[in-house]
Amino acid sequence: MKKIINRKTYNTDTARELGSWTHSYPSDLDYISETLCLTPRGAYFLHGEGGPRSRYARRIAQNSWAGGERIIPMTADEAREWAEKHLTADQYERIFGETEDAGADADGGRDRITITLTPEAVTILDKMVAERDSNRSREINRLLLAARKE
């Protein structure tokens, strides 16, 4: 699906799928399928589809509804909130990096920073994460510590 919203293009064919969640079966009136996506330029969005009684329903006549689909742009915080509700902890950390343990010191011995990477760098980082069954934070830490030793 490709949609222009506020003069920005969101395209499921070119975006990277980060995680998905499904409720019920496609034949069910309440069916919902949502996929969290990231555009090549780093914008988050949700691609959702669902049955006639879902939030993705579309009206086809008076008192008549059909299933539909929609793209919903999201901020990074909204994407994190959606991921917390619908993905496993491992999936969440693969996308957004490690979180601090509950009950740990406020910083857990670590500093939290925000960085911006090019889409190419994110692809390389995610490949490293997948190869090592790791997460983004661990891989960036490993790279920086290895660079310091050189």
C-alpha cells in the first residue's frame, strides 16, 4: 500500500517491517493485522488492515461496512508504545535497543543517548544483530569498544 499523508510518502513496498501483531482470523468481522514499519528516511508508520467491525473498516453504504486497510504515521514514541503492547521483549529490544531492568539504578551503569543513522547504516547494524542474535545497543557498544582498541 502506498499513501501520501501530509506531503510525505508511506509505502509498504519500500519500508522495512519491524514487527507485527494479529488479532483473530481474516474471516472474522473483528480481525485486525498491524505491522510497524520504518521508511528508508527513518519515519515510523503502522500499516493496519481489518474486518468490517475493526478500526480499519470502511463504509460502503448506509449501515454497510467492509474490511479495509490504512496507514497511520507514528512518532518514535508512539512506535515504542505500540511495540511495548504488541511485541515480545526480544522483538522490542531488537528494534529499539536494550531497556533498563526494573528495579535497577536509574542509569543501570549506562548512559542513554539518541543517535541518528542513515538507512544503509541501520541495514548493516540490523544484519550484524541478526548474525549474532544480539540487539542494536550491544552491537554499537561492541563496535565502539573494538574501535578504541585499534
